[in-house]
Amino acid sequence: MSHPTIGNRLVKNVTVQSMRDRPNCLTSGHRACQGCGEALGARCVLDAAYAATGGKIAVVNATGCLEVFSCVYPENSWQVPWLHSLFGNAPAVATGVAAAFKQQGKSDVRIIAQGGDGALSDIGMGCLSGMFERNDDVLCVCYDNQAYMNTGVQRSGATPAFARTATTLPTGNYLGNDAQTGKNLPKIAMAHEIPYVATASIGNIHDLEEKVTKAIHIRGAKYLHVHVPCPLGWGYSPSDTIKIARAAVQCGLFPLFEMERGKIMKSTPIKDPVKVDDYLKSQRRFAHLFGKSASPEALAALQDIADNNIRDYALAENANG
Amino acid sequence: MLRQLEGSHAIARSVALCRPRVVCAYPISPQTHILEGLEELIRSGKLQNCEYLNVESEMGALSVAIGAEAAGVRSYTATSSQGLLYMIEAVYNASGLELPIVMTLGNRALGSPINIWNDHSDAMSVRDSGWVMFFAETNQEAADLHILAFMVAEKMRCPVIVNVDGFILTHAYDRVDIPSQEAVDEFLPPYAPNISLDVDSPMAVGTMVPPEYFMEVRCLAHRKHEDSLALIERAGSTFEEKFGRNSGGLLRGYSLQNADTIVVAMGSVAGTIKDVVDELNHEGGKFGELTIVCYRPFPREALRNSLKNSKRIIVVEKSLAVGVGGILSQEIELAMKGCNVEIISVIAGLGGRNITKSTLKEHFSKKNHEKMTFLDLRNDIIADQYRPICSAAVKAEKTCPIQP
Amino acid sequence: MFQVRIHGRGGQGVVTAAEMLSLAAFFEGKYAQAFPSFGSERTGAPVVAFCRISDREIRLREPIMEPNAVIIQDCTVIDSANAFHGLVEKGFILVNSNHDINHGLKNVSLKCISATEIALEHIGKPIPNAVLLGSFAGLTGILKIESVIEAIKTKFSGAIGEKNIAAARVAYDRTLEVG
């Protein structure tokens, strides 16, 4: 590790992202929107993995925003070996890369399969489940922005309840995406009893980097679910991406935890609690739940989700002792 | 070494001789015995240095092969019918990425209605996907074509499908000469990948290509296919010199000299047709047979040269483009443009309908032919079930109202 | 060309019988082609398998419609499978049965042998295929018993192979005795 950048001098536990010579696996010049949470998430994850392995990583990318904005021929922002095949097959392609590396004796090169929530929780879930079940030596990273942003913000299986998307427009009594929805991919991953499952947020880089560093060295299938806000799709100012990401964690809607072999091992307590209502109010996709046609029931349902998370993952400040 | 083997096992042994490093597949009839055979060869240590993966779907199978090839190792998979349709997005992806994967297609009909038996509908569904496509007539050819396939694929940087008639070949026990490892090693050099995911020399593979470059990518792929006709022909001759068998190349003619009528076919039905041709010629006929070994790239010039002196071409084809007709016959029609020759399409063997010597003989012997015939069609069922959408009168007016 | 059609039920080794027949012919330097009736076979369902034997390369790929010999591994399929259909004149019928059957055909050689009993006695399992192949060699003279034994050995190694071979020999001898 080299010197931390100015401003971090007094911080003992510096992040890879704060290094002056961070790897920049996804380097600048790409075409992501201003304030893109996914671009930030991908850079943080890959830089941490790069730092942890001495640059020995190869990346398989699903189709989606991340693929489209990062490399339109003849331009390319990836500074690591990178392969894009299709929307729904990234985990299987990564399995193939892992098999090939094993044959070539390159087991020191670690493999990351990455994609959005659409690629992994919807169209590619069969391939993802297969990769988990076979316990292939791949770290799969899902950048969850909770809808199909690349095609214009349509609902995905990971879209939260009552969120407005292009295909769940609130009208009349319809409050946007149905209640009881939002596929929980970390729990699905956990059900495969793979060696390591974790959630992370771009609002907590220390935590994210620690988890990547831990996961990248584990042999077998690993899953990391990273919460990445999308200014365009969620309806907030691009300068607020980190603020929104932190609020999601601090209100309990996006719990940070680690699981090993199907059991919750550790969770990150809420330090600066945020009200669920305040988190929702900060985004236009939930604006219909407030004001004239406000729905106390919907708000209560979302509050329930947060409360349950706080209970199930022991997120209250004093819960972990 | 001469052996009496099931077709699938002959293919498995032949693939093993090509030393693939990654083999992956998802079971579907009639392809299953091939992957079972390979699995056994790998687990028993007869094929070493090879990963065998049981995956969750055909999409997974071809995707694993794509990842493995992109990482720089020789890879193989196999499928049939619905399985090919399930992986079709990856089929186009593999050729677009120029990954020399070899895949066996145990040819089978496409549903609905579901049907597990042989025809060429599955192969025809990917005829424009940019893969090289070979068709095996016998199990000897099926075995040999896989060795040729790896060679052609890697020279061309293009994936290859070896079509093998499901059940008829995959499940038949025949005499097959399995070459020695040394001979195959001499013929097929170790894989030298064009791309590989290398940390010392990072490369982005599979980027988006915008309109300013996309046409050129496609044009270059087309040029490569056209150029490779000569390569495939030469690879066939080299194989023959080395192994003493003509198993590859573009086309294979039988009794073509002085033939007025030439029957064109692909796959195992060519054998039955040759028996018919012999009988007809014995009775004073002037018949010949032409087998298409390499269907993609389409050997237009070679076909034209082989067929131009005939008076009549009968295309026996195991697939149908609904609303269009015979696929192969129309391609041959284009190849023969300007030649004064009658071209007849015989749709035969769909969904495993037996193609018998007697009906072929009866059909070939006819003096006047319909442009297109369904061989051995059960006309009673058609008469009973066929309901014209438009009456003849409406058809004559060339407008067809939608019936309530 | 000599064509054989084998009728039986799934689980009785019908397809293996055809394969072994082709192996035996192969060991005699002949060309042989064996193949099953294609379908989703289930245990107990009627199954048909075919074998062509020739001195020349076999190109024909149609099912066998005019067999020179029919082997019946299970009498209960005879009617439903129309098992003797197309049998050529002076053809052979070999049936796994301890009593004569009525085939209604003229000018054929019929042999009934209780193959299941022989199999139970020598192999300990009611799998009659190898037994019937021994009998087939005796009845038709198309293949030598040594070739059939070689084929059984190739397909079944070790003790189970030896038992099948012993059973096939018994059937062969019994078939020759009666003439």
C-alpha cells in the first residue's frame, strides 16, 4: 500500500479507494451518468480485489449499464482482463474461465462475475444458481440498483415494493410495484450454503473493501450483493448518491451482513439511524406515497420491512453487544 | 484401431483424442450417450487434463465453453433440438466472439409438438449463426469430422457444429476405426488461442460495437467463411492422406458420371440413397448421389460444378421452413441459377418418420415430379384435418378476409 | 445381408442383445450394424432392436422390415408388436419359451428355448439375451459360438461374463442336440 491521499493522513485504516495510486480497474472516461452508483461500486469492488490479489483478477461482465457505458468499441475503460458474453450467462461464463484457469495452473488468478440485479436475480438466476450449486471458484458481485436502468428504468425482480418504475407507474389506486416484492438474492445465495455471502454498500467503502478482500481469497462460490443507488432511475440529485446509499443502510431497508455456509455470521449495526420515511422522501420513485394521495398502509409496510431487518439481522446499535 | 462401437461412444473417443481441456454439457436425448462416454473417459483417467462440468442448462453449457475458450483452452459441448434453441443466444455469441468451440448436435426435431426423433430442424435453426456446420453420413465420419472440426475451428477462429443424426447414428453400433493418439496429435496441433484473459496483458473481450464498425465486423465474418471453403477442402485432403479415409471436405459424390438425375442429401440418409441409386442404375437408370458434408459455409461453386451437367436434381431434405418450403432445395436453386436443370424438393423423415429404400426408389423413378413432395405422407390424415383458411373464390380475388 | 429383429421388453437387454450380435459379427471380420427402435424406453415397455450382418459395408439406415431371423425375448409382445411381420421365406424364429408357439407361417425354422430358466439357473437373473444369442448361433449357423462368447466377454467382464457365457453355451448345445 502506498500513501493515503491528503485528508486521510490521520486515518489508520485507509481504503484502497483513498490511495493515490489506486488501481482504477474501471478507469475514468467511461460513459456512465453523473453520480452513477454502479460505476462507483464496480471500481471499489475491483480495486479492492486487485489490491488483495496483486492484480491477479479476471472479470466476466453481464450485459447492462456497466457493460454498455464502460466499453463501446474502440474505447474501453477496463484495466483488467474483461469478458462480456450475454445478459443471462455471466456466472456460467465465469465457471468456464475458472475451469480453464484450473487447467492452466493459474489458480492464483481470481475470477469475478459481475452484473446488475436484472442480470443476476432475473434472467441469469439459473446460471447463478448452477454456479453456486457446483461451488465453482467464482466471486459473483451483484450491483443492485433495483430496476432495469439500461433499458429505461423498468421493474426487475429486485425492485422494492411500491417503487415507481417505467413499468410500475402509480395510477389511481395502484401504488407502483406490488407489496411483498423485491427478490432477496442474498438469501437465495445463502440457501445454496456456499462458503461466503455478504451485502455491502457504496455508502460504506471500508466495509465493502473488507468483504471483497475476504471473499476474493476464499475457494469456491462467493456472492456479494452491493447496493448502488441510481440518480436517474430513483430520482434524486447525482450529488446525493452516497447520502442515499447511507440512508438505505441506516434506515434498515438495506442491511449489511455476512453469511458463511448458510448462517449469518456478522452484521453491521446502524450507527446514525435514518427514518424510513426520510429515505423514501429523498427519491422521486417513492414520491407518490406522500402528499395528496399518501398511503399510510404502504409506508407502514415499508417500515415493517425495515423493522424486520433490524430484528432479523440484529442491526440495532446495542444488538451486537 | 477398428472397433464395433455405438456412434455416441465413437464420437466421445474421437473428441477425447483431440485433448479438450473443458467439456461441459446438459443432458438431452439423443445427445446423452456422447457426454456419458466422455465423462467416463475423463473419470477413468483415459482423458487427462480435462475438466468435466455438469451444468444447469444448455445456456450454461455453451456459456461455460465460451468462458473456457476465452480463457484460452480447447472446449467441447454437445446438444440436440430444444437444447440448441435454449442456448441459441450463446450460439450467436460464440461465433461473434470468434471462439473455436466444437459442438456435436445430435440432430432431432423441434417442437411443438414435442418429438424426440431425428430430423434436421435443429441444425437449420442455426444455419445463419456464423458457425461452420458439418454433417456426418456414417459413424466413421462422425468420429473423423470431430477431429477435422477442431482443426478447422482453430485455424478459422470460428466455432463448428458437427451434425450427427440423432438415434440413427448416435445410437447405432457400427464398425469405426478410431485413430491412434499419435496420429491425431500429428494432425491437430496443440491449441494456440487467439485471445485469452491474461493478467499480464489485459484485454476487453466482447465490447459493444457501434454502427460505425458493426457492418465491417459482419462483412469480415462473411469473408472469412467464404475463404475457408478452400481451407476445409484442403483439411479434408490432408486428413485423407493421413488417415486413408475421405471423411471431410465439402461434398462427396457417388456415381455422378453420366448421371441425369442427382439426388442431394445431408447426413445418414445418403447411405440409403446410395443403395437406391445402385438398384436404379442396375435397372438401367442414370442416377447419382451427392452428399453435402460441409453445409456452412455453403459450398455454392462446388455444388454448381458437381450438378451442372445433370438434368434433374432431387433434394432429399429432413427439414421444412413452414411457409417457405424446403430450405436446402432453395439454396441449391440459387446455386444453380442460370443452369437448365429441374430442381425437386422431397421433404422426408420429419420427426423420425422412417425413410425407406422402397419409397425413395418409387419416388426417384417417377417421370413427372411435383416441385415439392412430403415423402410417405399420410394423406388420409391430411384430407381429414385440412381446413382451407380461404375459399378458392376468395383466393382468386387475392384478398383474404379474416374468418370470424 | 442377414437381418435380425429382436423383440422384448425394456430391462431384458434387447438392445444389448443386438449390440452383442453386431460385436460377434465384427469379430468374424464382417460388417454389422445394430440399433434400437428409438424412443423413450421405459422398463417393461415393448422394445425392438435390429442387427444387420453383411460381408460388405452397410449403408442402409431403414429399420429392418424383412428380417431373416426374429428373436423373441418375451412371448407377451408377439401379437402387439406383430413380431413375425415381414419375415422372409426360410427365415428363423427363436423364442424364449418352454412351449411351442403358433406362428402361422410356412417354411420357417422355429426354435423355442426356455432362456429365462437357463438364465436363472446359470446367471441368477432373468436376463435371457446372452442365452438366446447362444441358441441363435446354433439355430442359424450365421455366427460361430466362439464369436458370440467373445462378444459376451466384451460386454460383460468378470464373473457375470463367465456366467452369461456358460448359459449361452448350454443354450447353444441344446439347440444343436434337438437339431
